[in-house]
Amino acid sequence: MLPKIDNKADLDGYTMLLLSSIVMTVTAGISYLFCFKKIFSTAKKETHYTDSDAVVFVLGKKLLNDKPDAEYIQRLKRVAAILKNNNKIEAMVLGGKTGDATVTEANAGKQFLAENKADISRVKLEHASRNTLENLKNAIELLNLENKKIVIVSNRYHLARAGKMAKGFGLEVELCAAEENFSLNPVSFLKLAIEAFHYHWYNSGRVYAHLTNNARMIKRVGKY
């Protein structure tokens, strides 16, 4: 889906998409392959377990008929297990209304956790974000994260970009895979390939914003 802000065309997003495409063309695809390697290696190596005393961010995902889809359920099951195994951990479920949903991704996530007997007294919600960048930015604004370790839970193919975005906001994070194991098949390979394109797109915009000292864009992608 092409980028929008408040249902209007996101001109910065379109510009960075064009720039990203130009960079890939000029480098004969080498820059894209570098991003694919990063996405692939992160997806393959990251653990599915954390025993840290931390705040766990559960990244939201577009709902299916107002319910979490299969990948979002994997994320939520992972954080439910983390909460069960460590009574010091707190979690924040992130995500507002996206697509045709009538409920926020965060509320749908909380409902799923409650139905699966997770300790929701340790779960906070963020209802305004519409994508991963906004997930992270809004979480930072809502929580006092000083001296706290942060764990990001998401699907394996998504972890590298989520980690990169978090670092842009100055966060040192641990990545936690929703899936038990890395699995490579035609479907997962396609997801990795698409995610590599999005990683390239984001990184092109981030580099451009800092090289040109574009304050508006730096505010979006982070100053680090």
C-alpha cells in the first residue's frame, strides 16, 4: 500500500520510494541484496525467548474482521508466554485502527491475551499508531523507558526493520521472534523479499533525511 498521512498522499513517502528505486537501479540491485541479507540473517538467528527484566513491545498488525490474523496471533502468544514465565516483565501492545477495522489493533491484542489467560494487569496499550515507526515513537512518548531494557516481539521477517527503526529513536533493543523456529519456504521467502524492499525504502529515507538535515523527516525517522 502506498503511504498516506491522515488519508492524504504522503509526499515524503513517495519521494523516498522514488529515491529508493533509483538507488537500487544505480547499484544494479546490490543495495537491495545487502538489505535482503540483513533481513534474512536477522530472521534466522534471533531467539524466541527472553528472560530479561524488560518492557516488551508487541508490534501491532492489520486485523482480519476485527480479529488478530495468524501472524499477529503468533506475536501475542509469544508475549503471553513471556509474561507467564517472568513476573517482572511488563508489556505494551501497540497499534491503532487500520484498514476497515472498527477496533484498534491494541484492543484486539489485549482481548486475545485476556482470552488466553495472560496477566493483563501488566499490559499497557497504545491506540494511535498506524505503522511500525509510529508504534515505536508513540511507545517512547507514553512510557518512561529510562534504564529499562526493551524487547521487541514481532515475526522473524520483520525484526531487522523494527530494530533499525528503534535505533533511529535512540533505543537499544533486544529482538524476540514470534515463531519458534526459522522456516524457509516459498511463502516465507517472498515475505523476506518484500520486507527487504521496505527495509531499503526506510533506510534510503533515513540516510537522505540526515544528509540533507531535513528536520521534518528526521522527526519521523529519528535523530540517531
